Amino acid sequence: MHELPDLEPPRPTLSSTQRTRVAAATRTLASSRIADLAALTPAASILMIESLRSSLDDSIRMIEELADPL
């Protein structure tokens, strides 16, 4: 039988800086998942939201760095 060609594009190789950025975003997300949101003070909630926003922004920037230009 005929084999189908590999349709997935090759994954880009991340630099050590990019791997560090992914690890930081992963840690931020993990810590937000285990937080007891009901017990957070308003200030702690704001800090968590800002940390998640920063991680999301950095992740989007890294995707743009790795993506082919349109």
C-alpha cells in the first residue's frame, strides 16, 4: 500500500533563550493553576493576572519570531 507523505512541517529548533522563555511561561501557568483563587487578596490577584499577561505577550512574540513572515 502507498504511504502518505509526512504532512507536518518540521518543528523549529528553539534557542536556549527561547527554551528559557517557554519554561518561564510554563512555570507561571502552573503556579496560577494551583493557586486558591478564592483565597487570593485583590493585590495578589492583580499580580497573578499581570504575570499571566506578560507570559502570554512573550509567548506571542516568540511565535512571531518563529513563524514564517506572511
